[in-house]
Amino acid sequence: MRIALVTGGGRGIGRAIARALGGPDTFVAVSGRTRSALESSALDLESLGGRALAIQMDVTQEGSVAGAIRDLAGAAGHVDVLVNNAGVGGGEPIAGSDIQRWKRTIDTNLTGMYLVTRGVVPLMRAGGRIVNISSVLGRFGVPGYTAYCASKHGVIGFTRALALELAPQQVTVNALCPGWVDTEMAAEGMRQGASATGTTFEDFRDRALGAVPIKRIIQPEEVAELVRFLASPAASAITGQTYNICGGQTMD
């Protein structure tokens, strides 16, 4: 049975990824901070015919991560696929910015990925897969998003270095950079953008998606399908790579 761990698996992109990996002969653990969302996700996964486990975990807390991984090791014994999806968004201008907000962003998006990966790697066998969720803001900068951009650029650097480190163990490590995806996090980002520019949510959304060459928002299931491929045996020769899934928003 293949064992997968998806952080931030209770909602949005994480839940879609968990569903894409789920099914018969799979054991998918979903982790996050909100127990009710995780349990809902686990029930959904079990309806696909596989096994599921909801693990409450705060990726910013070393003890919480260590305890959750101990629970997973006790239940499953090993891990075949790790998807580092947990993250937070938001931004603010650098002048007068809140250091606690900076730390929360870096701790969640970057240090949390490190802590989870550090704990899971010893449980991985040859053929293991790690997929890290970055962002198009890991490819370019946006005014007022220094913390978020720094964290998501960091995800890509982490991915490249770890891919080389784990290559002798036949464990692949890749990253994805989604653009605007139809999630509550994206909606909140659009609300913040509308407020900052003095426009309505609808106008900001139309303008944001109008800048995307395919002129539409991406669905979480589209991101999940790419993760499923990278986690499959067909992707065994792909490592250290970063894939944009952004409707042509960036081509770097």
C-alpha cells in the first residue's frame, strides 16, 4: 500500500491533492490545524476506497510536527509521497511592517516545509516522492509581498538542493508554482488587493484574471493532477524541477 502525507490537506489545493492521490491501495494522511476540516477530508478519501488518517499538526511548531510524524510512523511505518502544501498568504508594505507577520509567513511557508521534510525523509524508501508547493510569486516579485515572495522563492531553492541530496536514495523532489487558483486563500488575496487599490472585489478579480493569458482561474484539481503525475512511477526521472501551472502568467 502506498503511503502519502499531504500537509494543509483539509481544504483547497491540499484537499484536491489528497483526493488525486487517494483510492484503493492507498493510505493518505492529511495534516493541518483544523480538526473538523481534516476529518471531513479523511472521510472523503475513505469514500474513494482507500485508507485515510487525519493528523492535527501546526507546521510552525517543531514539537507538533515531530509528534504528528510519530503518529504517522506508528500507523503506516513508512512514507512514499510527501506533499508540502501548507502555507499562508497575504502581504503588506515593508515600511512599518509587522515583524510577527513576517515570521509567521516564513515559519509557515518555508521553515514548516523544512521541519516536515526533515521528519519524513528517514521514513522514505527508494522511489519516494516529495512535491513542494511554491507559487508564481516564487518566480517573480510583487510590491508589498516581500515575506510571501521570499518564502516561495525559498521553496524553490530548498527543492533544488534537496533533490541533489536525495538523488542517491532514488527519492525525487520537485516543486509547483500555481498562479490564481480557485480557493479561499486566493479570494482573500483578491479582497486584500481590492482594498489596497480602492476597487471592488469583482473589478480586481476581473483585472487579475485578465492578466492571465488563458483568461480564467485555475481549479485545484488541475494542480492536483500535476502532483499525481510527479508522484507516479512515470516521473521517476524528474527531479529538482519547478513547474508553473499558472495559465501562462509566467514562463520562466
